Amino acid sequence: MKNLKVLCFTITLFIINFSFAQLSDLARIEYTILPAGESNIQYSRVRALFNYPIKLKKEGTYLFLGVDYSTVSLNMRETPSFGKEELNDFQLLDINIAYTTPLKNDWRLGVRFTPGFSSNLTANDLNLEDVILSGDVIFIKDKKESKDVKKPWRLVLGVSYSGNRGYPFPLPFISYYRKFHSKWSYNLGVPKTNLQYHASIKHRFKLYTELDGFTSNLQRGVLINNSTVAKSINMSLLLSGLQYEFHITNNIQFYARTSYVLSNSVNLRDKNKDDIVGLDSSNPLYLRTGIRFKI
């Protein structure tokens, strides 16, 4: 039963980075912080991504090329029994290569391949253990508002694979969006569930529950209790909170969110991806702000 719960949580966590959904963002930059509070750890992340759409000959068919780069900082106020200098700064980079084309009956196919790396880079160069391969295949049915569709909706079905996940097989993805009122809409599924209030064309508020986190290779490893070597670090967050969005134009959006951390764990893992030690991570508050340029 315990292993089943871990598997379910891992499924929801790692497909949060389901990058085909991110491809609606042509550019984005954001800053996230978890203040230390009474916890030993303060977490911050700066993230920037850019995607370039290339229109192909077939109508409605596009190739996307992009990059998604993050720097992550973990600051520990107390000194643990092992060397914390290996756990301060991390860099994550994904190269997005995606293809989308319309199908019959209002369906659309999306395929993404993402090579990248995630590492603390203490050795100042990369090795094969830093490399991560990910990919997705999804099918989208999108009914936008029109004379015949008064309540627009969108269904997404697919599978996702990530080398970060720790499981050598694809995992399912499902999401259902519906605007059921002129000022209200919702999204049900994994990795995101939310209820959105469209106050006006420019102002929106969103109540949401979702997961966040990161996994990174530890190049030189961290010796624990003079016996076991930690080879990676994993941070898993379950969040619930409020997001405010200001639509500067139809395509440019500023957003700010504050969240309560329902569940937070930071674990060092061995070469088999098994948790070997947990770090103090009782941060209750999660803050993020950013700006995005959307299709």
C-alpha cells in the first residue's frame, strides 16, 4: 500500500511538467520562493523559457523549438551531519522539440521530445548522469466559444515519460476544462485542478491545487553516515492557493500567486532512486510571480 501511494504521488508530481501545455507560452519568466519560516530550508527558483513556433505546410500544423532553463537555490540555516555545499545551487535545462497537427472530428495530436539535464554542477561540467530524456504524446479536443458552442470545453488525453520520474515506463495524463458560466470556468485532472473567476477581460482570479518540485543529479554524491552515498535530490510540493492574473494584452499576462503548502518533502536518494534521508522542509508558504507571452 505504501508503495502504491508513493507511485500515485510520483505520477502526479512529474507530469506537472507536461510541456505540451507549456508550449502555449511563447516566452515566460518567473520567480518562486518558499521562505524558511520555521523550517531549516529556504527554496528559491528563477525560471525562463522560450518557444518558437514554425508553421508547416499542412494547415494548422506546427513545429515548436524551445528552451526551458531554471536555477534553483536551497539555503540551509543549520549545518547537517553531511556536507551541505553540494546542495546549494542547481541548474536545470530542457530542450523542447514538439509537433502538433489537427486530426479528424476536432481532435489534435501533440508530440514532444525533451532532452535536457538537471545537476548541481559542482564539477563545472556535465556527465551522462546529468542527462534526462522526456517525452509526451497527447490528444486534444478543444471546443472554443462560438455560435454553436455556448460553454467551451477542452479534453486532453495522453501519456508522459520522464527520466526524472524513477519509473521506466510512460504514465497517463488527463485533463478536462469547461467554462460553465460567462465568469466561471474549471479544470479537473492531473497535474492541475482549479476554479477560475473571470472578473473582467483583464482581471482573473484562480483557486487551484497542484504539485510542484524538482529532481537533480548530485555529480560528486553526498556521503551520508559514512556509509551511503546520495546521488540525487528530490523536492515534492503539494500546493493550494490563489492566483491573480492581469491580462496586459490578449497575449501578455502578469500573474502572482500565494499558496499554502499542504505537503512538502525534500529527500536525498541513492543510485536506485530510493529515499535515504529527509531534510527539514516544513515551509508553509509558497510565493510566485511572473510574466508570460502566450499564443
